Amino acid sequence: MSFGPVRGSTTGRPIMVLFDILGQRWSLRILWELRQGPLTFRALRDACDGASPTVLNTRLKALRQLGLVDLGPDGYLRTADGDDLGKRLADLDRWANAWADRSDPEGQQQS
């Protein structure tokens, strides 16, 4: 799959395309909420704190085009690539929590 320029990058490198889509409001949240299995549109909207239907549809379309999410008989679900990305995001979540534990409230590293 080849990509063109995205926000913040004219190279179209896959990592920049991924950062672009994941940086859009609700994209990460959608992937995160689908970690337990399929959700209907309404259930996903509720899980995303009532994201607007228009924005949710737009993000789902983009995630489907990238092969990270699909629509099955029981609702939206992560694909194998979406699950793989989800595992990597869970690793990042663990790192972020450990980092936060090492930082004081002003964000300064503790000695």
C-alpha cells in the first residue's frame, strides 16, 4: 500500500500516515474500545462518550480503509492488524503509566 502526503509530512511514510490517523480525535479511542471485541455503532458511540455520529462514521471509514477495523455481523471489530496495533498501544500505555509514576505533578523527572 502506498500513501501520499499527510498532515505534518510530505513523505507519505507509513509511520507518518499512522500518526496522522491516530492523531485525529476519536481514532485511538475507537481502537481502544474495540479491544474486548465487536461493538455496534451505538455501543461504540456510547463507549466514546457520545462522539458525534458524523465524526465517528468518518473515523471508522478511515480505520476501515487502513485495514485496522472492519464491520462484521456483530458490529465493528479490530482486524488482525488492528489487534497487533492494539497490543503495541497497550505496551505504550504501560510505558506511559510507568513514566507518569516517575514524574512529579509538574511533569519533571524525579531523581
